[in-house]
Amino acid sequence: MNTKTEEKFFRVLMFLSTIFIVGVLLLIVVSVLYKGLPSLSFTMLTTIPKGGFYFGEEGGILNAIIGSIYLSLGATFLAFIIGWPIALYMNVYLVKHHTLVNAIRFVFDVLWGVPSIVYGAFGFILMVFLGVRASLLAGIITVSLFIVPIMVRAIDESLKSVPRGLLESALSLGSTRSEISYRIFSREAFQGIITAILLSFGRAIGDAASVLFTTGYTDRIPTSLMEPSATLPLSIFFQLSSPIEAVQDRAYASATVLISMVLIISLLSRFIGNRRN
Amino acid sequence: MKHIRLTRYRKWRNVFHQSWMMIALLAMLFIPLVLVAGLIMKSMLLLENHPLFELLFSSDWSPLSSRFGFLPFIVSSLWITILSLLISAPVCLLTAIHLTQYAKRWVLRIMHPVIDILAGIPSVIFGVWGILVIVPFISHQLGPLFGKSVSGYSILAGAFVLSIMIIPFMLNMLIDIIKAVPNELQEASLSLGASKWQTIKFVVVRKALPGIVSSFGLGMSRAFGETIAVLMVVGNVTRIPTGVFQPGYPLPALIANNYGEMLSIPLYDSALMLAALILFLVVLMFNVFSRFLILKAETH
């Protein structure tokens, strides 16, 4: 095979694999929506499961929707107040210590790769150790543990692009480093920070493996941090394991709800990210 | 000359913020250590009674009679991980080359959101999609094609769903890595009379090879730890799989499936924590190795 035909052959392959990726995304979204939209109803979104819900009778998934939102908001907030200062510290305080900062980045990159089920198991050990039951709080802590690395690295990437000269001139004018961190660097990297928050929130709302052990599952809407809570991914998972078709249909409808939430978050962060350019 | 003095308040505020930042950083760096320590502590209970070798290489899994052989789960995990990489690696590499070398700007403008959205889809959705599309496809089309009647819940289904899940992750890295190959190198190659394709094959890919390998390594470690999506389509049968159409039972699925009953059977929780430990160590190894490779490639 000569080079010309070889190139042609591979160009076709490359084109096909690009099409494949777009096609798969469309297929995922369309097949879930196609199956889920017909069973989606207003009552499903606004009621909690009634008596025979898991046998295909009345009720909705409001408990899971609210639970997921509580959980993700809590975890994102916690991860933010931990991750944001860490990223600032790396870029404003440790700016002279290149090796150290790179080592920290390395650790967070590696932590980013740790599977969420491992965090779930760890959260469970902690719970047993502290004698707490599965609760919203335990879930929030576990989920925040695994989104902190994402938060740190995402904010860090946008802080990295703030010009170094800004730091030097602010220092020479007598600003303290904390003022530089929060008033100058955070403002410069504002859009990056928002994108990081949305990214973490999306991760938090979609993860099932880490909340499986720690958040429990209940049909009620939690009223305090110490109560267990339902979450959307788990509600999809449980409903889909049911042998009853009506319940399975509702799992697809719940999947539609989850995928719409995630798509909205995706679009939102794209919109915010694009305004930068 | 007039000194600009920090008021006591500003100084205090700086100290406060700096301490909080430092505490947060140290705490987060401390967490992996606590995590490993916790997992080791929990799995010690099991390791005291059973030698590690027996646990890893025995295929006898019956928690009720206190026999814990992890081999079926380890083998399933390996099958699924390697198979998913075999599917996704060529697709990712080809697409990355296409997007960085040949594609028009408008294609890139479509592909970036596509990759981002695909990366953001929760794993449970991939599982739902697997049940809706992949499992029936294997059971109705692919199985009969090979003359087999299968349920579809199989290693192959798990691998296929996984391969789609790791595509955006690997593709993003590959695009960055290939973009980082210096333009001068390509220009030098082109000016020597090499065609574009020869340049890509012998210069771009060659130069980016460490990065390409490490992105595959990271993709593999991601696949190894993925739980819910695989759990939903893989069948979960405790037996060493001998073919891709057979059901499997990978390690993460083992942990996730049995969390409910693990406290009622002695040593069961310890065994599951050992599974989590194995998972953690394998993923850690892959990650450290791959990231190290990237770092080395960047500095040279």
C-alpha cells in the first residue's frame, strides 16, 4: 500500500471515528429522552413516592430531585470553601516554589483519578468509626472529598493564566497577599471559578457510587442534615432494577430529568466560559 | 518618606486567610493517607486469617462459609478494562489526529461541546443507555451473528459502555498532547519532502508517543474504577468469564452490590474493603506512572 492510499484510508477512518463520537452522544441523549419523555409527568416531578410507588402505583421522584440538589449544593459549597483557598494559595503564596506547586498539582491530579466507589468505601469506614448513620451530612462530606481535586485543579488552571506582573505590582503597592488573592486574582479568574463550580456541581449530582454507602435512601424529603436522603442517580438505579415495567418506565423518566439537569449545567458553563473570549 | 503601614486589621486578615489556606491544603494532602490507612486497617481483619496469595488467586467466593477468592472479580475487571481500551483507544487517537491536523475550524467548534457534554453525562445515564441500546444489540444482533444465544448482560456490554465513557476523558488529553508537538518539527519534516501523512506518522505521533501512552494509561485506570454503569450491564455472576459474551463481575460492582448485607456476615465488610484497597492501589499505580510519563515528556 503506498502512502497516498494509506493516507486516504486513514483519513476516512479518522472521519468515521469523529462521526462515531458525535453519533454516540446523540444516540445516548435521544434514546434516553425517547424512552423517558413519554412517561414523564408533572405529578412525577412534584410528588414524593406514595405507598405502592415501587409497584407501579402513584407518586413521584421529588424526594430524589430535592435530595440530589441538597447533596450537590452542600458538597459543592464545602468543596468550594476548601478548594478555592487551596488554589489561591498555590498561585499567590507559593508562587516562588515551582517544584512544590507542581508536586501539589501532581497529587491533586492523582486524587482526581481515584474512583468514587473508593471514596464511598472510605466514607463508610469513617461513618462506622464515628458512629454516624447514613445521612445527608455523611454524603455531603464524602462527595465533597472527591470533588475537591476537580475544584482545585479547575480553579488553579484559570488562576495560572493571571499575569504574574499583576501580583508583583500589587505587592509593590503594599497589598497583602490575602487581598491580592481575593480582590485581584479571584476577580481576574472569576469566569474560570464559576466554570469550576458548575463542573464540580455536575460531577456531584451525577455520582452514584459514593452516595450509595453514605447517604442512604428514603422516600421522604430530608429536613435536617442528619437524615438520610434519596438521590436521583440511585433512584434511577433502584427503579430500573425493578421487574415491573411501569417502574422501569419511571426510571427512564427520572433519567430524563437527570440528563436535562446535567445538560443545562453543561450549557451554562459553556455560555459563561465563552463570554471570556 | 512616608511609610504605608499595614493596619493591624489588614495584617490579621492576611494571617487568618493564610492559615485557612494552609490548613485546607494540608488537610486535603492528608486525606489520601487517612484513606489508605483506613482501608488497610479494615482489610487487616481478613488478611490476618487468610494469606493474600490465596485471596488473590482463589476463585472460591462464598462469604457465608468465610471463603474469599477474588480471582473472578479481578479477571472480570481486567477483561472489561482491557477490552474497553481496545475499543476506545483507536477511536480516540484517530479523532485526535483528525481534529488537530485535518479538521476545519467549524468541526472543532462542534466537537468541543460534544466532548464536554459527553464527559459530563453521569455514569448512571450511561448504564441506562447500556440497558436500552447495548444489551439488546448484543442479545439480538451480535450474539446470533456469532451463533450464540445470550442475554446481552455481558463483559462485552460492560466494555462497550465503558469505552464510550472514557472517550471524552482520553480525547481531551490526546488533543492537548498532540497540539503540544512543536510546529517547527512538522515544518522541518514537510520541508524535507515528507507528505503530511508521513509527518503525522513519523514525527507527530512519534514525538507525542509518551503522552499518548500515558493518556491510555489514565483512561484505563478510569475504566478500572468505574462502578454504576458497568454494574448495570455486566450481569454480575460470580464466575471466571471465559468469553466476552459471558457475564462478569468486576471489583467495583462487587463493592457496590453488597454494601447492604456486608455487616451481617463476619469478615464480609473486611473483604469488601480489601477490594476497595486493591482498586485504590491499582488506580494509584496507573495514575502515578502515567502522570509521571507526561511530566517527563513535558520537561524534555
